[in-house]
Amino acid sequence: MRLLVIDPGFGAAGDMMCGALLAAGADRDMVLRAMKQAAPELSVSQVVRCGMPAWYVRTHAGPAHRTPAEVLEIVRAADAPPAAIDLAVRVFSRIAAAEEQVHGTHHVHFHEVGADDAIADVLGACTALVTLGVDAVHILPLSVGSGTTVCAHGTMPVPAPATAEILRNADLRVATGGFSGELCTPTGAALLAEFSASFGTNEQPGRIVSVGCGAGTRDPSDHPNVLRVMVMETESPLFGPAVDVLETNVDDVSGELLADVVSSLMDAGARDACLVPVVMKKGRPGYIVRVIALPKDSERLARLLARETGSLGVRCMPMVHRFVADRRISSETVVVNGNTFTVGVKTAFMEGIPYSRKAEFDQVRDAADAAGVSVRDMKRVVEEEAWKRE
């Protein structure tokens, strides 16, 4: 199993996460392409923070105030893998929920987290995580700092109210005090919270494959202002973290509502959700709603499933082991009808040997439309190019 260990012991911010994941081996081209949607003047450099080498991602973006809907519109239009966009949407949904809880339902604008740099950082971090192809994420205790910080609402205690609210709803271990100042931003907190919710697992022994550090802007003399990550190959390469399977049968819920139920479950942290058509008692057509969940999320998702469908009971098949392939996303460039296209390809490995390469369908479809060829032909060309890799 491929495991990502994140160490936010010296703090966490969006730019630090991007730098660390890039340094650990994320697909640089895909990450920068996703980020440049919001920050076209983006730059990446190698720096030293208190003796530790790190990658520093700078967006050169100015301030902006946007509504959550405006931010999500930019995110959904980004040139990024669909899985990364979905992850970024969930990150900003966490931020929106925290802002609403702190400032009330009348608060309809993001300030710092609605600016181009925050949007770019979230898109970059989510794309980087997806391209690393990790199966699980383990997050070490997070340091938030101490004292006060200045934000759009004035001088606030550390952690800032929105950051504290995000962390209150996250399964993260948090340490206060220690270093002076804000070590964890709302963006950094939301990224860690969503990474934990979507991929979280306990740390397992394994072999370190790569290490990456992402630098913050400040360079204090008493501690390195960096976030460090490690990609590990664990001792359990065949089966990934155990999951629970939740199911309920319904025959009185409309198709529109069922589609929304699946979306709600995925937004709430389900690893997967689907609908299976079945014939129920008295010959009635119906569906099994099936949800794959991490054990820590099972009770919460079962309650959501029951509430959204009106079901009187949800079955839980606990701790089901699943085969999880080592997978990575790469960029493949092809020329079709005189035009050049770059498409993401997901490669699956077993014992280090690739056995499946699948082009990202949405990108294939867009490239096929632009080239005037069938989706099937474009998919074949891209995947054949991918198979030429060693």
C-alpha cells in the first residue's frame, strides 16, 4: 500500500502543502496547470528555512473577495483531474461551513480564502495528492501556534475562529502554544481535514520512498517554517485499509432524489457510493444504495443515508478488506490531426509492474471534440502512448 504521512508539526498552509507534495514527487506539470487557472504568474523555487531545504510555491496573486458559489465555479472550471476537482470542492465546502458557523448565515463572502492564491493552493494541493496515487493518508499532530493574527476581520486570537471551527469538525490531533504567531491557516486546516476524511488511516510501518518539504513565506530563526511529507510503501501491499460496506434497500424514492443521495454521501466523505437495481418484495422495482466508508465514518454516513432516503434500517458489513492497487496519474502528450493535447492517465501497478493504464475520460472527451475524432480513437491513442513508458 502507498501511504502519505503529513507532518504539520511546524504548521500548515496551502502553499506549504503544494510545495511539499511537489517535492515528494507529484506530477509537476499537472499541478502547475491546475494552479495557473487562478494564478497565471505562479513560480516555484527551492529555498532553505532554518537549515531545511524546501520548495516554495508563490502565486503572486492579489486579494479578492468572492462568494462560495463564485469560488466553486472557478474550481470546477480548472484544468485538473476530476478527482482533484471533487476533492477541492469538498475542501472549500468545509471552509464555507466554518465561515457560516463563525460569522452567521449573513456572511456570504470569502476573504483571504476566496483570493486567487487560496484557490490556486487548494487546486494545486488536491491535484498533487491525486497524482501521487496514494491509497491512504496519515496526519501527525498539527501545531497551530499562539498569540494573535491579523485578518480581514481584524486582530484575532490564534487559531483564527474559522481555523478553530474547521479543526473542531476534523479528526485531527491539535497542539496549541509553542511558537508565536499563526502556524495553521484556514486553507491549511481545511486541506488537512479533508485529506484525513477522504483518505485517513493510522500510520503503518513501511519503507520511505520519497520526502518533500514545502516552505512558508516567513523564515524565523527558531524553527523551520516548513510542512514535511513522506511517501511510504507499507508492509501490506495487497490489501489497503479496511472499510465498512453500508447498504439499504429502497423502492419508494425517485431517481432525482437517489442521484442527490449519492452526491451527498460522496460530499460527506464516503469512499464510494452506487445504486444497484433490484426486484424487491411483491415484485416491486427498487435499488440497493451501497456505500463504501472508512470505519470511523460509518455511523455518521449511515445516519445520513437513513435520513436522506427515509430508510428504517441500514446494514453494515464491517471491516471488509479490499485489494488496492498502487496507482499514479501521469500526463501524456499526443498529436492528433495536427493539434497537441495533454491528457492525464491513471496507471495501476502490482508488485511494481503496471497492469492497467486508463486515460481520464473527461479530458479524452474534450480532446476528441477539439480534434474532430471519436472518443474511442482518442482514448486508444493516449493509452498506447502511455504504454510506451517503462
